[in-house]
Amino acid sequence: MSDDPPPAPPEELDEVPAVVLADDAARGTAIPTGPLLDVHAPTTGEHLLCVEDTTPDLLRAVVDATAASSRADWAWLSAEDRARYLFTIADVLADHLRPLAVTAALTTGRPVAAGSALDGPAARAAAFSAAGWADKLGAVGAAHRPGGGVVALLTTWRTSTADALTAVVSALATGCGVVLRARPAAAAGAAQLVRLVEDAGLPPGLVRVAPGADAAADARLWDHEELVAVRADGSPDDLRGVGVALARAGTPLRQRVDAPHVDVVLPAADLEAVARSLVAAAAGGAHERPGGSRVVVVRPVADALVARVAPVVARLRTGHPLDRATAVGPLPTPHLARAAREVLDGATALPAGLPERGWWTPPGVVTVGRHSTWPPPGPVLGVRTVRTAADALPHLEGAGSVTVWGGELGAEAPAPPDPRQDALDLLRACRG
């Protein structure tokens, strides 16, 4: 790799603030600023911005202030009025799609082309769908909370704009306020969501951000008496601790755990359709499948499938995520990039000109043997060949979602995530 690509235009870099702090209105004068955490740019591995690590006292103040806002300014509104406000969020979203996509590109490596073409429409559809439940809560087994309360949303680099907006709008539909407990890489995006909600005319302070990763602050949040429910993304280890803490308090947790998506390809599958889906999965990488992509294919069609997929995946353009021609940007974390490069073992070269310290991995397809490990989340697809459909069943263990191509397996498998179902689950969790 030689020269760096041209820097992003200044107006693009201005979309990401130099510092993201916890909600200032809740801080008052008695609570000092917490320590600042560095967030590094996936494109260069260098400093991008600072994020306040919200202290336990400040996090409690943020939750207190959010709960007060929900009671004073929101929960007492009629269902029709809440719905009207929430539909406005979807209406004004168009003005925020570009900043949200640029923020995701610079902080997580998500290509801005995918952010605009895929994440934007998904976010708008999710916002409209969730807003529509505000005046139908009883019909779906949910309930209005006239006394308000707080829903905490734990966001990470995994949390898409659509998922975050679904959770925010769903919580608001019940009369609750929202605290965005954003991990450092997600803090700038969370701040953008707060601006979106306020631009839609909702009461200031109804949605607040409390960024950071301090475990003592997390514990203060999980124990807060105003906490109604939590929606979280993360690794199994991270979410296990959250689940234990919330179980002690009896607070519902709705979670999206990192777990692989498995594509099972049977002899009757339409290989062209499968190939298109797998190429899209490689391009989406860790952002769309944070648990990784695994392909289990029966032997009669294995060679034909790989012959269709591998050359196309290899040609996916790797580049700066702000370049609209980029299909594959850097990975969201350096350890994922290192792990993916180790799987490829230097078989595929990166394009010249990418910053050497960036978290880059070329896209590719690798064969996974019986005793091999699957590739980590990223633009690398792992393919394992089995003799029969029955032989595919053991490979579904631990899967977060499964797509079966060309028939049925005769066994129940988890379906891919459904934003509408996610909204309903959170609405019902807020019943109290």
C-alpha cells in the first residue's frame, strides 16, 4: 500500500463532532465532566473524536431528567397526539439521512452508499411502522404508561440507524422517554438521533444521550427505579452481564446478540438468487451480519455456487467509506480486521493507496473444513460442504438466523431479524 487516498472533504468531516458529551441539561453545575475516551477512525486507525465516559452520578441525573420530561411533557398526551409527533420523526428523517450515513461511515466504516441506499429507506420504514402503534397499543398487547418512565437503548457499532430508530419510536409510543447509552463508537450517531427527534418538534430532553463504557455507570443505569425496559446489541458475553443485572431488578431486556447468519443451500436452490444474496452479505460484512456469515451447501451444487460467488466477491471495491463507489469499507474494529486477514492468509491483496493503519480486509470466499474455524464477521464468507440436508443440521447450532434455499430442513430454525417484530416486542416489554 502506498499513498493515502485523498482526505474526505471538510464538509463531510464536519458531520462528526470533535467531542460527544452526555446531556448538558441534566448535568447542571454540580456534576463535572467525565473522562474523555478516544474514538479512532476505521479508515486510518487514528484519532477521530472524543467521547465523554458518563460517570455514575451523571448517568443517574440523565435518567432522572428524562423521566421527568416524560411525565411533564409527553406521557399525558393522547395516543393520537403522540402518534402525530412520531410520524413527524419519519417525515423529517430525510433531512438527517446524509449526516447519519456520513457519521456511520466515519465512525464504523459503513460505506456511505449502503448507508444512503439501504439504511435510509429501512430507517424511514421502521419509523413509520413503529409510529403507527402509538394509538393501537391495546390491540397488540401493549399499554400506555401515563406515568412515563425511561427505556434505555444500549447502542454499539452494530446498531443500525433503522434498529435504533425503531427502538426510540417504539419507546416513545408508550409514553416513555429514552436514554441512549451509546458505546464510544456509536456516540456520534446517537447524538444525531437526538437532533432528529428535537427537529421533529418533540419536547427537548425526552431523548437524551449518555455515552461511555464505564461499568459502574452501567450498573447505576440497570438499577434505576425509573427504568422500564432495555433494548441492547452486543456480544454474548457483554449481554450476559446486562441480562443478569436486569433480571435482579425484574426489568425486561430485548436484545440482539451477535450470532452468525447461516445460509443453507440445497440441491433445488436457485443458485443465481443465492449468489446475489451472498455477494450482498459479503459487501454488508459485519455491519449487516455482526455475528458473521456462514454458508453450508450440499455437495452436488457446492462447486457451482462457489464458482458464481467467489469471483464477484473478489471484485467488490474496497475503499474509503465516503466514496460512493466503495462496496466494502474498513471493518468497525481492529481485532475483526486482523482476524479476517488471518483467515485469508494473504491470498487476496488490498488495493494500493489505502492507509496502512486502517482496519481493512479484502473481501473473499474461503473453504471451511471439518476441523477449521469459521471466518469472523466481515467481508469474508466461509463455505462448508456437506453431503445431505440432514448433515447441515449440526451447523445450525448457535445460529442467530438461518435462510434455507431450495427446500426445507425439517427442523425449526431462527428467522432473520424482523424490525416490525422488534418494535412489537419492545412495546410489550414496556407494559410494566
